[in-house]
Amino acid sequence: MVEELYKQHKIEEIIGNITKSPPDEDLAQDIYLTLLEKDQQFLKELNEKKQLIYYITKIITNNVRSKTSPYYYKYKRYENKKVSINEIPNTIYNTLRTETDL
């Protein structure tokens, strides 16, 4: 079942719909892993009840929006701490550049 979702890029499609941006491959892989760790009979029953896509959408939404999700702790919490080279004051940048030119 998870293999079919993978072949159809269904997780990536749902991520794109939720985030309105290109799918994050790390998130997609985490969702596939989560689904593989679930009881496959449970997933099959959800699929038969036409609730599997809703279930997956909920997992993705929780991961994207929650600051306590495993995805947030692995990847997103560092995103706000990234600094662009343009944000570094020229004096610091020039000092760093001269040190690396040695």
C-alpha cells in the first residue's frame, strides 16, 4: 500500500497542497517511514473506508504546523537560525574572508 503511494507521488502531492510550495523531500520521507511503521492492516482498513488520504493529510498537517513534531525537531527548528551572507556586516565578512584567503 505504501509502495503504491510512493509510485504515485501521493505524499508529495498532499504536502504541496498543504504547504502551497514544492514538497519538502525530508518531510515526504518521514511520512513514508511513519506509514511503513504503522500496522499495515490498519492502513488497509482506512483505505477500504476511503479514509487513508484524510489520515495521511492529518499526519502531514501535524508535522508541518506543530513545533513539537519530530519533523520540526529534525529540520525546521534550525531554519530560523540560518543567516544569509548578506546579513553579515561587511567588517565581519571581510575579516572572515581574509582569514580564509591565508
